[in-house]
Amino acid sequence: MTTTQHKIGSGFTAHSTAEEVLDGIDLSGRLALVTGGYSGLGLETTRALANAGAHVLVPARRPAVAEAALAGISGTEVGELDLADQAGIEAFARRFTGTGRPIDLMIANAGIMAAPERRVGPGWESHFAINHLGHHALVNRLWPALTASGDARVVMVSSAGHHASPMRWDDVQFEQGYDRWLAYGQAKTANALFAVHLDALGADHGVRAFSLHPGAILTPLQRHLRQEEMVGLGWIDEHGNQADPSFKSPEQGAATQVWAATSPQLDGMGGLYCEDCDIAEIAVEEGGPLTGVRPYAIDAGEAARLWKLSADLTGLPLP
């Protein structure tokens, strides 16, 4: 089987920043939507896109906090959205599609990691519900705006955490025992699979999709981890300072999602998993380094199965 899931030699590296990958790219007149675009990597993503000329819409669970965070960045607006609330997603999408504006770039950046067990909606496990089902519903409800662009990209922020777990088809909702890291891993696998099937459905409509690992970065994403746990993992020292030299800065962490959303090097491509501002290689060795993408996270059959499950749960297949 042939695949385009191979590095292309983009010229960028793990140390490239979002501003660097956008150098020479003019996004004037383009509308970008960035979920979670007011904190951590999302904030750096919003800043870089706005500086390149894009108008950036930031859906936020805490609109007032988002407004304050974005106050110094021109060309941004905030909308109220909670990805755990399916009715709220419908309301947000209805408000936006009513404006008649197309969406040229969508970066699904918001998410949770290693959170305590929590059920949302009709009892869905929170990582799967927020990281995946919320974005599934949002993309489906914004489909008219995405197709109206004629040349849109949807970028799913997955993670090397997907190495922890494929889809757990026998217990997707962790009803038989909860593990926060497996829950996170499955949700990140779901993000990658979503991009695979969305790209297959959207390519003929001018919508291409990618997923990515942004790198390891200290951001508010770690809010559910105790300091002693992060010390034990080698991420920080006992004083709370970064200890792992492989960690990226937020500006570097935002680079791959910005590259995937805007790079002309990806024109005509889609359904691929990226890392370090390039397409990732397939990680065939189980238990090896957490680099590349596991085959199960880009499997078209798994992606179609997940789409059907997600459509059944949310009631939202694409129109």
C-alpha cells in the first residue's frame, strides 16, 4: 500500500515558531476559527494568524476571559461556546452561519488532558465528549460556512498521546473502569481519525483536513496534573521550572498547527498527521519513541467506524 504519510522536507524544524512558518504568507481577507484560541497554544496561534492578516474568531467557554486575553490583538472576535454542550454548539453555529461568512481555516485546538473522571451530556466520557464529539458537532454544524470558502482547511490538534490508546471499541465511554491517560490517548486518536474521514468526505467540496502533534509544551493543559507528578515525569523541577530540554516554547508549539492550516506545501493533500512542521512518518514499532503516527490513528476503516459512531451519538452526519 502506498501512502503520502511521509516527511516532505518542509524546511522547518521542531524549533520553528508560528511567526516563522507564516513568513511571507498573507492571510488578509481570510477568516480563521480557533477553538481555545485564548490560552496556551491557542493564544499563540490566534496571535500569529492575526498578525498575518487573518480575522480570527475565537469560540470560548469563558468569553470574558477570552476578551481580556485577546485585548491586545487586533482582528479578533469572541463567541460563546462550550464544547461539552451540544445545544450550545448548535446555538453558536446557528449564530455564525446566520452571518453568511465563510470559514477559510479552522483549528480545533481546545481540549482537556488527564482529567478526573467526569460525565457530560448523556453520560459521555469527558475527554471523548469535549476533545472529539464537540469538534465533530462543530464541524458538521459549520459545514455550510466551510464549503462556502471553496478552499478551507480543518486542523485537528491531536497529540503523541495517541500512542497510549487506539479506539476502545468495546468500552469507548470507559464504563468498565476509568484511566485518565487512556481516556486522553483515545480522544487524541479520535482527533486524528476525524481528520482522515473528514478529508475523505470534504475533498470534493474544497475542504481538506489534517491532524498533528504540537510537541510537549508547558501550558494550562496540564492543570489537572499535580506538581509532584510533573516532577516525577521529568517535565519540571521541584521549583516548578521546566526541566525537560525537549519541551517547546508556546510559540514553537503553535507552529505545526499554523503550518498545517496555511502552508502551500500541503496544497492538494489531506488526511495526514503532522509533527514538527512537517508530515510525520508512520510509527510501526509498538512501544518505541513517541514520535510519528501509529497506524491505527490514520486507518481509513477505523476513521469511518468512528465517524458512524459519532454521527449516531450526536445525530450529526454531514449534510
